[in-house]
Amino acid sequence: MSRKSRNLIKLVAIVIILVLVFMELGIIAIPALATYKFWLSVIAFAMVLLASR
């Protein structure tokens, strides 16, 4: 995996976590994602783990 794609995967994971944090703080509201907060954080963590391999 190239360095560019690793950085892109990490960036996507950070954006996912930022959206989840903003949803928790009440800054944004995305009702379709509200029930999947836990699983989205697990997916973001897995993405970071795979990108750091």
C-alpha cells in the first residue's frame, strides 16, 4: 500500500470520528447514523490499524 493511500485512509477515519464527536456534542444531527455510532467508531479504528500496518 502506498503512502498516499495510507494517508487517505487515515484521513477518512479522522473525518468519521469528527462527525461522530460533533453528533455527540449536538453540533450536527444525522439521524440515519445515530444508531450506528459505536460501529462507525469501530470501523474508523480498524481503518487506522490497517493503514498503520
